[in-house]
Amino acid sequence: MLRSFVSATLILLAAFWHYGYASRILGVFPTPSISHQIVFRALTLALRERGHQLVVVTPDPVNDPMLTNYTEIDLHFLYADTDGGENWIETLAKERWTDIQDAYLSTVLTQTELILDHPELKKLYAPNNGQKFNLMMIEMLYYPALLPLATRFDVPVVGITSLGLSLSIHYAIGNPIIPSHSSNWDTEEMIFGEATFWQRLKNFIWVWKFLYKYRTRYMPAQQALARKYFGNDIPDISDIEKNVSVVFVNQQTPISYLRPNIPKVIDIGGFHIAREIKPLPKDLQKILDDSTQGFIYMSLGSNIKSVMLSDEVRREFIAAFSELPYTVIWKFEDDFLANKPENVIIMKWTPQQSILAHPNLKVFIYQGGLQSTEEAVSHGIPVIGLPVFTDQHVHANKMVSLGVGKKLNIHSVNRHDILEAIRTVVLDTSYKRRMMDLRNLLKDKPYDSLKNAIWWTEHVIRHKGAPHLQSTTVDEPWYQRQDMDIVFVISTGFLITSSLAIIAFYRMVNHIRAMIQPISQKVKIN
């Protein structure tokens, strides 16, 4: 009896001690894309389990009334700007990346104002309303006007991304700018492998042109929005952005193109991977179990949809699938698929991780998204990538470089390419073997990524920031960071010296000719 009492007392004391250190955290994750939100959600829910109280601003709320200490501000209306029937496959085939990026930033600017004008959020950040927080977490992408929320509540900031850092954030936090690095997902010309001089020159010009435009046009527009809603006395949003304590970046070393980063950049990854696989629906379970020769799974994700495929490309997939001895599970977002072969089963929604866990799966045909890549690797499934935009090309190419997948051009793919890719990946067992090795490598790490992110989050709370992780390069001018001033001085000096040498040589030649000419004329006369 006494032992039970002591044990219960210790448990209660531990609980009170744990919750005594609980903090209030504001999470702001604006991008209307579930593939982004599932990464953030995994961390915020884990922090709630640690005893912290959270207020989360998101377009994809959990909406679970059973969750305590977890308040959500719903921004689902932002999907109206992104789900307006835009066919990204068609758009990317016709328009330049620069124009698409400009249009997207314009949309984000509009969305930023809608967020700041949201009644619940306005009530939260209204002056003197008594709201207090210990930390703000924010998605580091293209919404810097939301950063003054941290100033309003006088709290440090933890940034987080669901994909690799954009060039604008690399620059903002003082990370090295490497224009032609394979990890870049937002350059006009993506380069994988060795780049030519002209490719590097083109990317160098494009990157610095983009950063100039971003810093001189887009950031002032965001600053104007911030002042409109928070007042004219707020700090420059660029200063708040560069002083973010840490930035969690959803990248894992074995499946990423590695690049140098400053200390405040902390890699995370695999947050959304299910610890326990949910059972498949009974009818789907039976279909997959009965596919004794194996089955193929195709899904282009949540932002890119199979219904966006052109009629011509769709016909090529249908023709290719009809020649296969395998069942094909195709995530197809319509009720009807014309000329569908008998071995093809279409589904508007699929329990992806449960399908990837099935032992009969041979290959995963996908768009190259990061979360899908992580899921494929975690289940040891070789892939065939059909990338469309942003970081999808990066991940598809990385899978090819690791020998665990193939890549096809979604705009011009034909049935022969599809069949060759499927047969190669399925019949050549080295793809599966290398993918299993990659899975083991991904799992072999000294700590759990989610627990590490929680530790760093609480580290920032305990120390009220992390200025000890700040890079000195963040305060240097752009030209000094890249030593462009030194290159300019050396180049100018070399040009001036070369020009003077050429002029001197030219004058010397003319002088010698002037001296030789009278002598030659004299010789001719004689």
C-alpha cells in the first residue's frame, strides 16, 4: 500500500513538474496545401503531448474537439485561391517559371492581407488584449508580413519549412547563395550533375535578379501590409526574419542534395510517417492480396492531379497499363476514366501509406513530392517520378541518382517510355535492393527527428531565443557575402592593366613601324 502511494505521489510530482514548464506557443502555417500542413501538424501535436498549450493558425485544422490545449484558427478559405481549376501540368508546359513565380507571389500577397484581416486572428493580436505567448512558430516561405506577430507578443521565433529552403530565405538568414546547386528548387533552370559555364552564368544572373526583385519590390509590399495591421512603429520585417532563432528544414541527408548551412538550420524529416499502419478497407485489401503477380500504385499527389493530364498523355498511360500483367491502383480524381483497362482500378482518394506498406506492391508512380518520397523510401518501394514543379524535380532526380527509380517527362511521355520504366524497375531487382538499403540508411540515425525538433523548440523557449546560432554573414551586404567587391576590384584592375599594356604595345609597334619605314624606303631608292 505504502509503495503504491509513493509511486502515485512521484508520478503526480513528475506530472506537475512537467506541466510547470509548459509554454504557450503560437503556430502560424499559412500555405493552403495539405502536404505542407501534415509536417507542421505532426510537430504541433507532439508539442501538445509534451504539455504545451498551442494556438495554431492553419488552412487545414484538425477539428478534433477532444484535443485539449489546442486552439485552431481556420484559414481554409485560402484554398479558394489555389483550387480554382488551375491545371499546373498545362501551365508549366506553356509559361516560364519566372512568370509563374511572379503570379504566385502576387497571390500570396493577397492571401497575406486576408490572413491579417481574419477576425479571429485580429482579435488575438489586438493591442492590450491580455494574450501572452512564449514562442511563435511560423512557416518560412513567402509570408514575412506575419512576422510582427512575434514583436506584438515579444517572443522568439522558430521557423519551419515542409521542403528545402527557398532562395529568399537562404538570403534572409545569411545562408550561402549557390545559384547552380542541385538542391535549388526555385531557379528557372534546374541543374543536376555537372553544369556548363553558360548554365552557371545563366543561373547566376537569374538568382541575383530574382533576389533583387524580391528584396526591393515584394518585401516592401509585405512591409506595407505589416504596418497597416500592426502600426508604423514595428521593426523592419527583414530584421525580424534574419533574427529567427532556428529554422527546421524538412530535409534528410540520405535523400537530399547536400549543401553548406549555417548552425541555425536544423534538418528534420519523416514527421508525417505513420508509426502504425492503418488497416486497408476490406475490398481494397482483398484486391491487393489477390494481386499475386504484384500491383502498381500511381498517384500524382494533392496539388498535381491525374485529371490534369492531357488527353494524349492519359491515353498513353492507359495503353501502357493495358499491356501489364499487374493490377494498377490509380488515384484518379474523377468518376469515369474512358477506355479503362480491366486491370486498372481508379480511386478518388487512396490510403497511401497503407498501400505502400502492402508486400505485393512493385513500384510507385508519383509526382516526386517530398512527403511521398519519404513514404516510398520508408516502405522500400522503388519509384518512377513524373515531376511538374518546385522541389519535385529535385527529389525525382535524387532518386534516379541513387539508383532507386526512373524519371519521365510528364509533358511528352509515351507508352513505350512508361512500359520500359516499369519493366526496368520491377524486373531489375537491384532497384528494390538499393531502395531497401536506402530505407535502412534513413532509419539509422542517432536520434529521433521529431524528438530533436521538440528539444530545439524548448531550447529556444528556455533561453528566450538563440542568438548564439546567428551567423555574422546575415549582416553583411550581398556583394560582401559573395566577395563580389573583391572580384570587381581584381577584374577592374586586370582590365585596366591589360588595356594599358595593349595601348603601350600598340604605340610601341607604331613607333617601330615609323622607324623602319624610312629605312625600307631608302633601301628601295638605292
